[in-house]
Amino acid sequence: MPIRVAFLGPEGTYGQQAAQALAELEGLANFELVPCIGLRSVVEHVATKRSEMAVVPVENSVEGGVTASLDALWSHPQLCILRAVVLPIRHALLSSGGFKDISEVLSHPQALAQCSGWLADHLPDALQLPTSSTAEAASMVIDSRFRAAIASRPTGQGRGLKELAFPINDVAGNRTRFLLLRQGTPLQRGDVASFAFSLHANAPGSLLEALTCVARLGFNMSRIESRPSKRELGEYVFFVDVELRDGGIGASEQLIEALQPLCEHLVHFGSYLSSDLELD
């Protein structure tokens, strides 16, 4: 039986590109990519064992953390990270009609935000409509002369859409990091370790004390992000990525031992390899 890998569908999304790359990097000889509607559904697929693995975006270089993915990870501490890839994001404006006829632009909210400057300059009067994915947006504009979608070039080619402009993202170096998730024991190998934690008390210096533990051990923190705990106002969960040395051997145990006394809850998602991809 093929290993099922869930991703944010439908077919043609950046998530599918990342899922294909991650499966190949993991050396999966026989796998099936399973499109899902919504990021929460992607995570639920692996959390409920409908799929053996799942791929989710976690961070964009322009718009920051993908909150739906972060919240889902905190809700499912039994999940661990197998591997990560950083994918270049190059958006195109796709349509069945002509540029002068476009009055509505559809895409995932992150893609709309990543192209907000371009849209303000070139289509200032167009209504921006959010969709669950860039590929869904592309499917929704087929045969429409007044609608356009923001999606990847391959997505438009696969649906017979015309490319009205490319690239349209505001930042040329736009990149998104995707994670490959599964259930099981966190790995202890790689160049990145990911943690999430909540503190015992919302008190002055409590977060600083936790971060000082990381600094004392000599690790570089490559990302920190906060999300509401959803229990009470002013209470947060913190997501931290730490760069590891020497393949990460023993480093995660050191960090857990140092942080555990300071945290109400501490989740280690694993130490794993992260790769940068280059697309044609």
C-alpha cells in the first residue's frame, strides 16, 4: 500500500509541490498525495491516521507564520516533524479573459497579501476575494472573463488559463517553509529543532528567563512566534526554532532539560533536516 501524504489541495497548489519534494527527499518509494480542503483538515488527516504523513506551510518570508498550521500543531502534540523544505513562491496573474476586463482577483489570503502592492498599482479597483488555496482560485476563474486568480505558473498551465502577468509578488525573494509531519517519536537528527511551550505564569521576565536558557547553551534561535493560548486574554504559546550543531546529537535533550522547569507545557516536535529548493 502506498504511503498517504496529505496536503492543502486541490491539485496544483504550492503545497503539492512541497509535498512531492518532501516525499522524494525522504526516499519514499511508493506514496500517494492526498489533497485536502483547509489546513486544519490536512493536519487532522495525519492526526486521525487517515494519512500517514501531512505537509503544511508554517512560515512565509513576507507574511510571517501561518497561524492555522501553528494552532493545529499545538492542538496535536503527538505529531512530529520529519523534514522541512523552503520553497520559492512566484505568483502569476491567471485568467480566461483579458487584463483590462478584470474586476475580481481570487486567491488564498496569504497570496493576496504577498501581492497587495502589485494589485494596488495595477488593479486598484478590483475586488479581492479569498479562497482556501491558490489552486482553488485558479479553478474558480476558468471561463470567466472578469475574474483572475493569483497562483503558480504550472497551476495556470494545467487549467488552460492565460498568464496575464508574472511575477507579481511584491518581494522577489518570497519563500515559504513547509513541514512534513507524522505521528510518532520526535527525531533526534538534523540542523533544526522545533519547540512550543507555555509558561507557568504571565509574569515579568518569565519569557526572558526561558530564552536565556537557549542563549546560555549557545544555540541560535532562528524563529520565535507567539499565538494566543485560547484560554484567556494575554496568555500565549511560544513557537521556537533553534539551529543545531553537529547534526543535533544530544542538543534537544539539553534544551528540554533547561526549559522544562520553566514551562507549564513543553512540546518538542523533533530535530530534523531543512532544505532549500530551487524551481525552474
